[in-house]
Amino acid sequence: MKVGFISLGCNKNLVDTEKTIALFKEHGFEIVNNANQAEIIVVNTCGFIEKAKEEAINTILEMAEYKKQNCKYLIAMGCLVERYKSELEKEIPEVDLYIKYSSYNTLWEQIENLINSKKNRPKQGPFEEYTNRVITTGSNYAYIKIADGCSNRCTYCAIPYIRGPLKSREMESIIEEAQKLAEEGYKEIILTAQDTTKYGIDIYKKPMLASLLKELCKIEKIKWIRFLYAYPETITNELIEVVKQNPKICHYFDIPIQHISNNVLKRMNRQSNEESIRKLITKLRKEIPDVILRTTVMVGFPGENKEDFDKLYNFLQEAKFDKLGAFSYSKEEGTPAYNMKEQVHPSTKKSRYNKIMSLQQKISRENLEKNIGKTFEIIIEGITKNKKYYVGRSYMDTPEIDGTIYIENTKNIEEGSFVLCKITNVKDYDLVGKIAN
């Protein structure tokens, strides 16, 4: 049978999708990219915030239409299903199988029960330890999920209720997977977790990201290593030094601070405060002068008043983060913030969000313009339709999240090659350059 997949939400969810694709392939199914051809459609859902839930439900309903044509089985899995399985079964009966995240260890058994397979199939082992994947991100980079769940208990976040407490993988398993990816030709690995800087605390009783990075740097065929979602309170001096001393590790820190007002941070149950955040940014820029800093901030959290917002706005204007994502607070059932008083009006949240993004657009352009005349090593990832430019990335850009570099097509370059590029211009959130002589 032919199977099609849709993966929604974060890159951690994408890794789960890639594992599921591999399970289908190992059991003789054909993977297709066209929903019209698929006899089985699998939707891996996100349930993090309201917009993600809406997207997931709309996608499921859209895919349900294909059951009128070629599709025989529609399967939904992931975070939305973990939270709302009973409600979804009542409201969208077109779905033949809902698989909760907490039952992934029997994922294949559930699928076989659905399609009533008569063949003698081997049973699936623990999903967390299953490392076979069909990489869907191209041939240059791949994500490695080093941990799942989260124990931080931020008052706005539903992740601990969906995926449980922090569950780190054994370091040997991660290294083995990275070696396998390197042998398959992947040049960049991206470590991901809900909070990568807490990696190892549950099984090794201390943060082990720095130690893991040192081991991964020993894998010869890997060119770049980057890690995402580094919470500020666990970025240690050791971690900074490891990034500074190992050329394979991209000088790139993705630090979701969420806010700068201590009033808001306290209500969020965040472990950092204004003083510690400011000190960290100063230290990173001093220790690693070419560091790229990315952050995420939230506006409209319950109790955020005008003074709190102005403090955040002024801080961002001062800090000039290279990359920034913002989102408005979304009420999530079961979280402590859901019932907090002083909920911010939707129009106020929207206005504050727009102000932040307008500010960051100006900051981003100013930061990018500082790169004109500089030369960077970049990886070639494709070419524009008109063939005028190659498309690439430097250490400054995480794929699918940040910008790209357009390189004038003046010589034949293979995809996946690393070349030196001199920046000549800025285009919105992207850079333009030419091959350096």
C-alpha cells in the first residue's frame, strides 16, 4: 500500500515522523508525496498553542476528504491526539486510528491491527530507542532528538502534560546515530530537545550537553554541529568554552528568554531574570565575538502591563538579537496560566506582537548590513528557478527558521559543497553574495 505523511509543528515532531516513515518502509509499504495517490494518510499533529491546534484540525479534515477517493485509512498521531484523543474520536470519526504520543511503543501494533495485516511481522521495540529514520530534510542536514519531554514547568506551557518530564537519551545512542548519519553523507547535525541545555540531568545527574558536543566533534565526516533551544539558566561556562574551542560547533545560540520583565518572568515560573539574561548576553558576545544570538519572546502573558511590555521593547532595541521569533500568549487548558487573572485583551496582544516584529525587522536589516564585505563559508543547498543564484546557508542560519544566502551563479557548484562567499548586498532577511576568489 502507498502511504503519505504530513508532519506539523516542531523539528522534534519531525523526527518522530521520520521514524514512523521508516517503520512503514521496513514493513514493505511505499512512501508517496501526493495525497491523491496515498491509500494511507498519516498526520503527525502539534498541540502546543491555539494556532497549532487549529492547523492540525484543519489538516485532518482536509485529509479526510481524500477518503472519498483513494485513501482507505486516515491516521492521526502526535501532541494534539495526546491531549484530546477522546474529543477527536467523537468530533472527527473519519479518522480510523488516533495514536497518542504516550503509546508510541505500540505504534506499529496499532497500525497493523487497523489494516488487519495477516503477514508475520516482527514486533516494534521502544520508540525512543528506534533510530532508523527516513530523513525528510534533504541530503545536507538532519535533526537528532537528544531528549524528550520537559521538567521546567513554565506556567504557560503544555509540553510537560503532553510529553511528560525530561527523558534524556543515553549518550552512546546519540553518538551512534550521529555516526550513522555522517556515514550516510549528512554534513550538519542539529541537536534538538525541548531544552537542550538540561540534557542528561535525569540520567547523569548533571547537564551533559557540553560533554556530548565534545564527543560529537570527534566524528570526522561531520562538518557543522548546532543545538537549539538552549535555556539561559543552564548555559554554563563549560558549554560556552566548548562552543568557543571546537570549530565544528556553530557559533550560534538559540536562547528562548520569553521576556525581560522580572514581574512577567516570575509569573511564567522561568528560572532566569533580567540580571542573569543581560549578563549571559554580554558574556557570550565577549567570549565569542562572532556569535549569532537568536531568541523567542512572548507578549500578552497574563499580568503583562504596559510597563512590562515597554521594558521588553526597550531591551530588544538595546540587545539587537540577530534573530528573533515572537508569539502572543495562548491559553492552554491544564496549565497554571490558564486561570490566571489579568488576562490581556486579544487586540492588545496583537498590537504588542506587531510592535515587536516591526522593531526586529529594522534590527535584522541593520545586523545583516554589517556583513557586507565579509566572507563566510557556506553550504550550497540548491539553485533558484531562473538559475541566476545558488541558495546556501552559513553558520549564522538554522535551516527553515532563519534566512539564506543567494550566491551569484558564476561557476558550476555541486549541492552539498562548502564554498567561500563574499557578501555584497542585503535582501529583506537574506543576504546576497558572490563566490570569493
